[in-house]
Amino acid sequence: MTRAAEPGAARAFRAVDPTTGEALEPAFAVTTPAELRELGRRARAAFRRYARLPGHERAAFLRAVADGLDAAADELVARATRETALPEARLRGEVSRTSGQLRMFAGLIEDDAWLGARVDPGDPARQPAPKPDVRAVRRPLGPVAVFGASNFPFAFSVAGGDTAAALAAGCPVIAKAHPGHPGTSRLVADVVLAAAERTGMPAGVFALALDDGHAVGAALVQLPEVKAVAFTGSRAGGEALMRLAAARPEPVPVYAEMGSVNPVFVLPEAARRRGDAIAEDLHASFTLGVGQFCTTPGVVLLPTGAAGDALAARLAELTRAGQAGTMLNARVCELYQQGRERLRAAGAELLAEGAASAGPTAGTPTLWQAPLDAAMARPELLTEVFGPSTLLLRYARAEQLLAFADALEGQLTATLQAEAEELPAQAELVEALADRAGRLIVNQFPTGVEVGPAMVHGGPWPATSDGRGTSVGTLAIDRFTRWVAYQNFPRELLPPALRG
């Protein structure tokens, strides 16, 4: 549903400009329970036809959405700027990333290779029993509920990667708009709906649900027609959706990306040779976008001694020179302040703080420090602080790094800053980190996720609810399919990909 509220509507809400606190026009009607049930029925009816469409027809739909987003970029960016306070250049890049994701999936499904068809021919003469003909192929799950993210109004929202992957797989999508940017979500939804109509997709292949709270999202997960859920957001939000999905009469998978502290391991020789450069790149990474990325480096393991001290001093200098930035909304800002207080209460030392701002949702950069052993004893030091904050954990011995990695909970990323001669000795540490993270990085930083066929944006619990998947890259399509085997079928009844 993508309608503005009519006068006298019982439930309506407005977006808020985080820079000024101003309520924005228009108001949006909250999707009612009856409307949501109808969206579920329409999505299920659409699935029967949409799942059978040839890949090139679904690809044409995805490309039409991409073209529509590019054509509407000015209007989309203008609205998103007001609702999120994200800079125009960042938002324009995000629109391009979103259309690029859609075209990437369109290219993937242009032929049937992605379906992974397996043909095991029969042999009636086999002894002691004839061998049956068995063929297996991927099949779409059914309608998917996609929850928009607060920090990516395009790339991880209404037409973002989860929606692109689900539509590519043959699954209709009911998108739940994030309440922080309903106007942007509505505009994007209108682009998707227009593309569906233009390319002859079945009615109900896509819909938008709106709410200023959690009730509509909770009801959406419980719709019997929904067969999978995709979510990007907080751990609390992801866990709540998982509980709802597990309690259904028919439980369904929830693919939740729930954040990470993305540890950076700085080895001694790297600190000695490149300390200033590492400090500058690290500062740019943890303050990028006011720290509002799930891949922001929130924990940095730094050696004690002169080289580590110099790196920390340079990072503190950069942090003090930084300015507070406007965060996405008042709730995000409140949680950031709570995260800072949590670090303080757990014994972290405040090394540096940027210039404050009087804005209603200002997030001030902060740099913290604690001994590595303290973090091992106080796990609250290792919980995500969503905002421009990072914690230096000082280590004295190399063996502490492996012990830390072994104790670490699941992460989206883990990074090594090391000189070439230091890396061969880190094979065991790399293996430990591969058990803990979905993406390992050497001498770069985790902010910025390349959209491509080999990317993994996921990780073990609690970074995600299912560490076997990814929400970025073409492998993301796997989450919305299941395998079906066909035994002893006549050719004309087989899916096209199995008729060879």
C-alpha cells in the first residue's frame, strides 16, 4: 500500500526531519490488519504465476525497476535527504548501488545456470535393483517479507538487496517500510509497482506496508502466506522477528542481519611503520556516515608500547578535531548515547571526544581505550555502539590475539592490519577469525561493501540469524529457494531447467 492518509484516518503518522525535528508532509496511513491480510492473499496468488515465469521475463522486470530508480533519482534523493539527514552525494551513490544490484540479479537469472540443476539419469538394467531417474533443482520459497533498514533508505530497504534477491528467485515481496523514511519508501514502491505493470508482472508481486511502530511488522511475519523474512537492523529487532516466525503454526526462516563490532587487529610492525596512516584511515572509517554502518570498526586491537601509543595519540587528535553529525533519527541518537554510557560503566577510558553540537539528533565522535584482558572479562565492552565510536583494546603479547579471536562472538567482518612479513605467522589467527566472521580483510577497512558475485555480507550468530547466507552479492538468492527432487518424471512435467 502506498497511499497518503485521508483526512480523518484513525491511524496516521509523519516522517520527522532529524536535523530540525520538524514533522514532514504528507501523513501516511498505517496499513490496517485487513489490508495486510489482503496483501498476503494477493502475494500468494501472484506466486503461482510469477514463480513459473522464465528468467528473462523476471530479469526484464528487475531492469525496469532499476531504470525507474535512476530516472527518479532527483525526487528520491530530495525526499531521503529530508527524512534521514544523509548527504546528497551518499544518497545518490546509494540509488546507483540499488539499481546496480537489480541489474546484477537480472543478469544472474537471464539463463537457468543459477538454478544448479542436477541430473542423475536412471538405469533400468542396474542390478540388483533398477536405478531411478532423479533430477533436482532450486525452487522459490513463496512470498517474502522484507524489512527496510533505517541507515540505508535505498540499498537495504524497499527495492534493496533483499527485495532484488527475492524477486529474482521468483518470490513476491511485501516490503515493510522503515518508519524513519516512509516518504522515500513510498516513492520507491511506486517505481517498483509501475515497473511491474509495465512488464506485465502478476498483480500482487510487490506491495508496501507502512507503520510508525512494530505492530504491522509483527503481523506481517505471522501472515500464513509469508514463507521467509529478511531484516537488517538491531539485534533486539531481529530476535523479536525470529521468535514470531518460530512460533507460527508453520515456522519460517528469518534472515536477519543484526550488526557487529567488526574487530580490527593491528599488528606491531604495521603500527610502527604505518601508524599515522592507519590512524587516519581508521578515523575515516569509524566516523563515516556518523558511524551508522553495520560494518563500522567498533573495536581495535592495538599493541602496547611506543608505536601503539603514537597511533592512539594520532587517532585521539583526529577524533578531537571531528565534528558531531546529525544521526538518522532521535531513537538512533538515544541508543548511541546509551551505548557510550555502557562503555563508560564497563570501565572504558574516554581518550577523546569531538566537538559537540546543539542539534536534536547530534552524534559526537568518541574514542575509548581499555586493556584487552578487561574486554575478555567484561563482554559489554564488545557490544555494538551504533554511531561514531570505537574502542582501542591494548594487548601486550601476540598470543592474546588468538585467545581473543577464539572467544569472540560472530561478526560481519574481521580485519588485519599487518606488514607482509607479519602475515605468515598469523595462519592460526586467520583460521580462528574465519570461524567468527563472514568477511576477512587485510590492510583495508570494513566500511563499504562491494556488490559483486563473491561478496559475503553475513556471519555467525549474532551478526546474523543464519551464518550460511549473505545479504549482498548474487549468493543472496540462495536464501529464498529450496531444493526439489523429481523422480521418474516425464519430460513434459519437469521444470524447464531439468529437461536436458
